[in-house]
Amino acid sequence: METLTPSDIRRILSVVIDPEIGHNIVDLGLIYGIHVQPNGNVYILLTFTSPTCPFADIILNQIRDLLESVEGVGDVEIEITFDPAWNTSMMSEEIQVDTGLF
């Protein structure tokens, strides 16, 4: 099997929904970076809508469980950052329109 690309991982992660907002974490702009090593190990840099996100553990577990179930994915490392801080301009235009922010 070919090594998955960051685009593949982004597409896979688009099914992970932020329970508080009701939209996927990719379109919300929570994924800051994805790196896939040739051996299939995946590194994800992400943020949350706030440092006190009540669903952080749920989202992290969903990401890890989902990716570990994908053929070709090895170890999954997730790093959380708040630099830069998330803001609504990071959301896709579709979600901005859907939430009335655009």
C-alpha cells in the first residue's frame, strides 16, 4: 500500500465532529498541520476553539481511534497548540455561511 498523504489524512479526519459546534474539525480549521512519515506514522498539530474546550478528550480519542483503524497508519502523535489562537476566520467559508459569520 502506498503511504497516505496529508490530504488523505485530512479527508479521513473530516468525519470527526466537534460536538459543541456540530461541524467537522477540518472545516472548523482546527487542524494546523499533518505530517505522514514513510513508515505510516502520523503527526497532527491541532488546536481547539478554546483552551477550556469541554470536548477536547472526546475529539482526541475520536482522532486516534479513527486513524489507528486505517490501513497503512502506524503510530499517531497529536500535539495541541494554541499558537496561533483559533478564531472564526479559520473556518471554511461554507461553515462561516452556515453559522451566519460570513
